[in-house]
Amino acid sequence: MNKLDHIQNLYFIGIGGIGMSALARYFNAQAKFVAGYDRTPSELTKKLEEEGIELNYTDSVDAIPKRILENPEKSLVVYTPAIPKDHQQFNYLKAESFEIVKRARLLGMVTDHKYTLAVAGTHGKTTTTAILGHLLKETGAKVTAFLGGISEDIQSNLIMQGDEVIVVEADEFDRSFLNLSPNLAAINSMDADHLDIYGSKGELEKTFRDFAARIDKKGKLYIKNGLPLDGVTIGINDESNYSAYNIRIEDGTYVFDLRTPASTIEDLRFNLPGKHNLLNAITALAMAIDFGSPTDGLARALYSFKGVKRRFTYKIKTEGLVLIDDYAHHPREIDAVHQAVREMYPNKKVLAVFQPHLFSRTRDFAEDFASSLSKFDKILLLDIYPARELPLEGISSAWLLDMISNPEKALISKEDLVEKMKSSEAEVLVMMGAGDIGEEVEKVKNALLNEA
């Protein structure tokens, strides 16, 4: 018997989060009663309400729907670790002995006893998961995929085309992915991150090995070549088990051949720029092939993949002006964006706007951030986005700016950002960060288009 069979009602505290909203959509599609709280309305919460999910934005017990409060034995409360300790709704429901689980635990319950493909890694997991879900969907698999971003193909973070196989993004934050026991799993990267939780890179790597140990005994682990793990290797122009070679760029699109353990697939086309994205695509292709997707349909499916919002998303793409929006919030991700921009626009001046995310991450990787950002022609820094943290003494964007060796640098406020970017001579503008910079991107785009 499924552990969720008795549940008729679900209440999500922090429903506007990308992982929470995918689960809310999943249960809503199964005709369960779904409701939730979030601190502020957003584009995503608006979409959830349009889909019939009941939302409230006030931390008051009175705002919880009666259907939840009056049926504790048939209700499940789901929460995100990001909610504050003094959250009134959470503490009331806990005191009233409601069944309460973290988002990661619920995802584990959903995937339990289902054939599961999971993608982990400190970078690249959202894009890889989205490509994999898309490949399986387009080649006819009965797939449900929980994505950590909004797919441009379906304008959602949930693919629902049956339940023969489940694709999930396996998140290392808060050790969430240790709730999963996948059949096939990938680890794209294990760079130091989330040191506020793990304390050291060694502890982070140990947790990734713990995740790898949870893979089904008959399953497989796919790894980027060079990671200190045993598995099916993924690479570019090397001797990996799955390797892309004969790579060229035609009209802004990668064209490449893929060598697999069984054969070679020629002239694959992929529209996302950057070698990091090419590795993501190879990983997804390897998992899809081993799952059993027909290889003759994979080429067409890969070419039709449009990407994930805020992952090297073109907001403006003309001959004279390019505006790119990216979620990059770690030095290695900034490096990947830089590589992709230089590969696609080798002779153009590039302005980068970066909003650091978390005081602790800024402190832990300050020198690497400074080095990565210095590679752009000009750099503008917004204030640090605190997310779940309180300020740390001495850690600020001004402190980070001092470390950047490129003299073409400045601090910028959100209020001055649009005018500064309108007056820039750069032909390629890149806006990066995991905070609320995404909202500023829209303002910049509209101002630049009105100017044109």
C-alpha cells in the first residue's frame, strides 16, 4: 500500500518555491485538494492559482483552509526548510499533531517503488533534468518529471505523461537527495557549495557518495569524467563511455557526434550554448538510451528542446544587442556563462551584472567570484541577496568589488541599473544571480526594447 493513499488534502508552506510548486501541481492533477502559503505573490503563485490551487499570503492560522483544519487524519502538511522557526501556521499544525513532512521526504514518498531517474550535482542538474524529461516525453515514455526550473517547452516545472518512469532533480541542499533511491542517477559536479550546511568540501563529497550508495543494485551511476566516483563516464572529446566529438557551431547551434558504448549517433543538434550545457545534454542522452528510449527519436527530441528559464535565457537577441538572463550564483557557473558567451560572441564587448546570493557563499568563495567576474569586459555588482541569512560583518558587495582585478567595475543600485545598462556601449549584456535579479531583467529588457 502506498504511504500516501489515505491523503486527500495537502497544504504546502512555502508553495511558491520551485520544488514545492512542482509537487503541488502533481497532486492537484491527481484531483487532491491542494492549498498553500507563501510570503509574497509571484508569477509562479499566480499560475498555481489559475490552476485551481488555493493560496494565502498571511502567516495566520485563520488563513489555513477549513478543509485542512477539519480533516487532520486525511491531510498532509509539506514544508520547505526556508520557512522561519516562528512560522505561526507551521507551529500550530505541528502542535495539533498533523502529519508534517519536508518537501524532500514527500518527493521520496512519491518515487518510492517507481522506476526513478535522478540527476544530482552542484551545477547543471536543473537543465539536465529538463532535457531528460523532455527526451523521454518526446520519445513516447509514460513519464512524470519534477523540474527545478520552468521548462521553456511546457512553461511549467512538471511534466506529466504517465507514471511508468519518474525523473527528479536530486537536490544536495540540506541533504535532501538522501530521501531518494533511484534506479539510474547522474552526478554532474561536486564543487564546494552550501558550506553553511556542510562545513567543508570533504563533507559535501561524502554526502554525494552517500547518495550514490542509494542507487538500486541493478542500476547505474553516470558521472562527469574526472569526478572521484565509479560510474559510467560522460565527456567531450575524450575516452568517456559517452563522449561528444566532431563538435561544430552552425547558426548558433551545436552539431556533434555522440559515441556510446554500443554505437555512434551522428549529427545531433542542440540549441543551448556552452560546453557545460553540452555535457548536460550528453548526460541526459546517456540516461535516456540506457532507460530504453528509441535512439532514432532522440535526435529530433534533443533538437526541439528550448531550454529552462533563467539558464542562459536570451531576453533580447538581435544583430546589435544581446541580453542574457542566467541563474549563475557560484564561481564555476559564472565561468560556464563566460565560456558560452565568448564562444558565441567572440569579438563583442560583454557587460556582466551580478547579484551575489547569500553572505556565507560570498564569503566562502570571494576570491573565486572575483577571478570569475574579472574575465568579463565590464562588471556591475548589485547588493548581496540575503535569502535565508542575516548579514555577516564585513561581507558586502563593496568588499567583493575590491577583490575584482578588472578596473572596469562598479557597484550599482537596482534604482540606477536600467539607466546604466541603457547607456552601456557593450553589445552583449549578461545578468546573473539566484536572488530577485530576475525581476530586474524584465525591467532592463523593456527599457532596452523601448529604446530600440
